[in-house]
Amino acid sequence: MLFVKLKDGSRYHFYLIDGHTHIGKEEVIEFGKKNYRTNLPNQILDFFTRLQFNLLRDMKKNPDYFHFLPDDPFVRPAAFIGGLSEEISKDRYTGYLIDQFVTFPFNDVKAAETSPQFQMPNDMILKRQQTPPFFTRMLGFVRVNPLDGDAAVKEVIRCAEQGARGLKLHPISQHWVDNVTDRRVCAVVTAALNARLPVIFECRFLKTAEDIYQLHQIIKNDVQNPNYGLILAHSGMEFNSASLYQVLNDNHLFGDTSGMRSDDVGLFFKKFAEAAPRTWSHHVIFGTDFNYFTIPQATDLLEYLLSEDLYNKTHLSPLEIQRVLAGNLMGIIPPFDLFSFNDLANEFNPSQHLRLIKARLFSVTEQLAVETARLVGKSCGNKVKGQTFTYVSFDPCVSTSRGFVDHTSFFTRPISQLTPNSPILLCLTLPFDEKFGTEDGLVIQKTVPENPQNIPTDPEQPNPIPMNIPETPKKENEIDPVPYTLPERFTYLVGFFECSAPLSRFNLRTRGATNPVFAYLRDTIKKDVHVITNKDAINGFLDTFLNS
């Protein structure tokens, strides 16, 4: 996470996700001879570390260029991810300027060894994102060649079922750059989007961008996922063209920033802001394309995003910057936050979306979240040498309608991607008296518990929700009993709670409408949800959770 401040002393932090990197091995021609390009996850994290030092050096050297100045600390991991990494890898890998990264195979040397193509590189990606120490930070995208027809569609579905987070398509390398709207391409893209995988296209030319726009018009009525995304890598690269920004401003289309350098960065932001002043920041995704591009391109992009010049030309708010740095991307990456709260209020099917439930439990301090993360890390780390390790994904909570990334709260779950009722672990860290997401229509507050003094309650609030508290009176600091088995159809929430007051009541309410997510929780909480309040009980829960 990046910590900065304004010249008036106001402080901000940004959660960063690199939306474009590669790993694997591919053949290249250098100086007329065959050679190989390689990249590994640890090299990506080393790149992030070097990028951090370059950015800090330039911000200190030329403060007048920047709208934001470096804070102290300048970089630190989100509490949950940092605690996990400390336990699993003993902080061998840092690079915490960038919290998470999307990665996908090169045009790999083993891509053509299977039919359909890319099965071996895809398996490598899926395994890497399931393996400590990278599983807390790596978002694995896979590749196919659409010209493989139905076999490519089946490969997309196979990878989605095994936990892929997105799909990369390369029209140039796979020789269909002149046939982007081919029915086989349409079939692959539709299958990916319906499996809730965003699709990133290699897009170095305006003509390719226009063809992707046409492909979108052909398939959009066949897409059942309401929050899908088509990402144009490099944003078409023809930044003087007005039609480029018309394409990028289309619903569900995004441009990534990879490869932009020097004056092109300012030109892109200026032109896009002029073409779509109210919406342009909703369609840009930060990406570096490491290791095709390296420090100069990534530094130019981040520095301009934090610059006085960009602020003067666009009045870009911190929330809009957060959209570009992570919010837009996390809004379209499965499996969580596929709907905004308002979307859920209009349509909610528990049997389909149980794994997508958004609920917020509160702990007292951030330190407790770190302790929780370390316990998770120990449980995961104990599995590293064995053969029974079960992958668990970690994603920050994101408001898709606002682009806000809550770095203190993470969803986790086993990787059985298409199992509707697989257990969910939520580690959430806001204090009791803090409200979140009021612009989404969600208000969560602590309510006054029943007590002998008959303290009055707000008559406008709905009936409070029981939190599985025993009927017998509880003594101060007494802990609820915790089950250590996970019945097949249970959903679990885990969090630390303030035990100095009775935990008998919470108020979960929405502004203007009843939120069906919480209505569902209210109706099923006694039999389907268990709240763990005892730190000692976390270990037993996690052992069961990770082996479920």
C-alpha cells in the first residue's frame, strides 16, 4: 500500500494492483539468435521493490512536481496480507508498493505441446497462485487460442473451475488479429465472461480496439454476468485518436496503462478526460506489463497519476485515483464483489450467490487482524510441505459502484470456485462505531443491547439481529462456544469482537430498502452462521476450514 499526504497535511493511502504481468518462458530472437525470456513471481515482487525506491527518490527530489508527497511510512502491506506473508515466507518477498498482481503465461514454449494449446502453462499459473508464499498476492489469469474452437471453450471452463481469475487473449501471437469477431473468438470470450472471468486482449492498435468493440456488440446479449469486463492492454497505443476514447468509454470496456511512457502518459489522461469528463476514471486500469516493460514506464505512470499537472487538468479525486490503481480491476475479478449493494437489493438468489455475501463484522483494533492473519499464515504454512494443502484466495472488499477498496477487510474461501455453498472466512477490522459504504446505501451500526437500565433504542431501526448468543445470561468477557466441524451447507463468518459489553444485538440496515443479503443472514443466522469470538478457537476453525 502507498501512503501519501497533501501539502496541507491531509493523509491518504492507496491499494495497488498491477493488472498486467507475465510469468513462464518464451522463445525470442535477439541480435539474430534464438534466446529465451523468462519471469517468475519472485522477480515480479523484486520489480515492485525497485519501483518503490524509484518513486520515493523522485518524490523527494522534485516535490513541486507532485500533488501528493510521501508519508511516513511510504509503503507497508495491508495488515492482513502482511501478517500472512510474515508467517508463510518470513518476509522473503516484499515489494509492498503493489499489494497484488495479475499474471498470465507468456507465449510459452510449452503452449503448443498440448491440445488445446496452453494447458501446461495454465496449470503452472493455477498451481503458482495456490502455493505459498505467492497465493496471498497473485491473481492468476490463463490463456487459450480461440482457433482451437470448442476445445478452447472447454479449457476456459476447466480453468475457471480450478480458480482462474481471468483470461488473456493475444490476437497477434495466435494469428487472428484480422479476425477478432470470428465466431470462435466470440464463443471463447462469451464462455469466459459467463464464468465470471474478465478478458484482457493484447491491443496495440486502434483497429484492434475497434474490432474488440464490435465483438462486444455481438456477444453482450449472451453474457449473463452483470459485472463483466473486457480489458484492452496498452489501451490501443494510438493516444491522439478521438475514436479510441469512444471505444474505451463503452460500458464494460477498460484500457490498461501498460507500456505508456513519458509524454504519452499525460496525453492519454488529458484526451480521455476531455472525451469523457465524468466517467473516464471508471475505465482505466493500472498495469505494467513486466517484464516486457520495466521501471521507466511504471515510474512515469505512477508519478503522473500523483502529479500536480494531472490534478490541475482533471481535478482527479483520491477515490478516482484508487479506481485506477485497483478499484476498477477488483470490481470485475471473480469471485467476490460481482455486485454492488444496490444491485443486490434488486436481485439476490441465495442458492447462486451465497459465496458472494457481503457482511461486515467488526474487531476492535487492526492489531487483532494481524494476529488473525498470522494464525491463518501458520495454518497455511504448516501445509506447505504436505500434499493436502487447500488453496484459499484472499481479496480485499471492494465497492463496485464507488471503486472504493477496503484494505482492512478481506474475503477468503477455498478454491472450489463453482460450489455455491462453500465456506467463507471473513476477516474484518473496522471499529464498532465506524460506518462504511453509506453512499452505497448500507449502514452498519452497533445497537444498544438489552439491559436492566432500559436504555431507550431508536424506534426507526428494525428489530436487531440475534448473533447466536446462548439464552442464559452471559458474564462479562464470556466467550460463545465454537463448533469445530463444518457441515456441508454452512457458511461461516469469523472475526474478533469486543467482549467488554454483551454481544447480543447488532443492527444491520440499509437506507431506503431492505438489503436481501442481510435479510437472508437474519433468517438463517441461528443454523447457518457461526461467529467466532475466541482467539484460541481460531486455530481449530482454520484447521477445519483449510481441510474442508
